[in-house]
Amino acid sequence: MSLLRVSDSFGVNDIKLTGWNKAWAEPDLIWVTQDKLTEELIESNKPIILEDYRTSPDIYNDIRQELSHVNIRAVVKMMALSDRSEYNSKHYNYSTHQHRIIQADEQLQSEAKLGCCGEPIKTDLLPNIRVMWNWIAWALFKPSRGGPEIAFSAYQFEKTAFDNPRKHDVHFMGNLHFDLGSIPHAGSNYSDACTVLTKHRQHAIEAMDKLTCKKLVTNKRICRLEYLQSMQEAKIVVSPWGWEPVTYRDIEAVLCGCIVVKPDTSFVETWPNIPHIPCRVDFSDLSEVIDQILSNWDSYHDYRVKAYKMIRKIDDRTLAGRFANIVKDYVFKDVI
């Protein structure tokens, strides 16, 4: 199979696919990111897989407008909405996870915008939205892809012990306030998001403050070694949503042998899906959820080991298989 690749994301190089070659006038498949899709490519009469490299599970209007073209066979994302029909629903702040935060807070509802991310997607095209893989897990399992910091993390994860005593019942380290300074391309929607996500974190902190168990809850910045070691000494990691509903913290916690507690994130599909014990989006039931886990801690041993192994087993062959299945399903389904 010849591939014309106009993409730099998703680790496609690691699957040993062939890149741009002007000598190939007749590629079997074009793989292109949304920012590099041109009219020339669209009109090439070649099957196209369109890569939406944004980490959000939402789909914005640039992708929606291209989905209906006959040559666009599939859109691949890092995360997608589990119920694809939800793409045609209206959401506060045009965001599915912020929508859920706002729904649980009357004050936020009075200030939020309700709308759709763009033009409706035809029902028969919704199955063409596919999840490739979660870039966070992909980076963490292969140290060379993430630079020295990720390489160090991968080394530290190998030290995770599941039978040792853990001195912290609950662990949380992270931002308490969101601001536009943390993202260079911020616009007005991000300003609204900062308000919503900061309120979400405040709810989480207030709920954790009420816990009477042994806990390590702080927004203090520490070195990565201390951070991972402290997590490996904890039983439960509380993981509020951030800019996206799935975060680095979720995977780090699993790889440190912890149980992740966070608002129900089953509305998002990613790969691998990160196991978590759900709580309410406003954390009003956090105490009950934590008590239930601590009271039955030993029974979660196999659950923790299984989640750890699920992420650690990811390799290039697995990723290549996911790519091959998308190609087979949407490009060569009539001949394979």
C-alpha cells in the first residue's frame, strides 16, 4: 500500500508508514491533519483519512464541513464522544465536559452560552468518527517519544508495587486556578472555560477538605520524582477534569498503582479507556465514594494490577493494528 502522508501527529512514523514522496503520483491512501487539508487533496479522488489532532473529544466546524465529502472516509481523533449522536446536541460553552460541569451549577448556567460546535453531522456519517489512540498513554509507554521527563516517568513506573503499604489514602496535586496565560492560542471561549474549570476544581478541593482520611492535597509544585513517588504511596488519586476530560494525571495514577476517582467520564471514548471510579461532577458524593473504596481496599488489588498492565502492554504492533483496522474498514473494505 502506498501512502501519501501529510501529517505529523499520532506517531504515524512509528508504524513505519511511508511519508511524502513526489514520485508517487498515485497513492492508495492520503492521511492528512485538518490544518493541512487542501482543495487539491480533497479533489484528488483518493480515499482520505482526516486526522483531528486536537485532544478535545468535541468536533469543530472545520472538520464538520469536510466530513460529508465522498473522499473523506474517516476522521480519527484522540478522544471521541461515546454516543456519537451527542455531536449534534447543544452544549454550554460548546464543550461536552464543561456542559456537564455547568449543568450541576445554577450560577454557572446563568452566565454560560449554549450552542453547537458547528453544522450538524449527518447521522450516517457519525460512525466514521473513529478513535485512534490516546496520545498520553502513547507517549508514556515509549520513553523516547516524550523527552527526558517522560523517559524518567517510564522508569519510575517500573517501580510500582501493589502489595506495599501506602501512607496516603487520597492524593491530589494540581492547578486550582485556570488562566489564559497557560495556553498561547487562547480566545474568548477559553476565558469562559477558565471560569468553569476553576469552579470545578474549587468543588473538588472543598470536597477533599472535608475528608477525614489520610490525604495529600496541594497545589505546590514539586519535582517529578517527588510527585510520582508521592503518588506511588497513595491509594486513591482524585482527578478533576482539566482542559479535557482525560488528563495525564489519570494515566500516571494507574501506572502508580492507584485507583482514579473522577466525575463519570464514560461519555468519552479513548484508547485505552482509563479505568476510574465515578463520582458526581460537583464531587458532592466524594466522601461516600472514598469510604467505599477504602473499606474494600484489598478487593481492588486485581483491578489495579489489570489497569496497570493494560497500559503497559501498549506497543507499536498494537498501534499499527488499530491503524490497519481503520484502513480496512474505511478504505479497502470492498477488497480486503
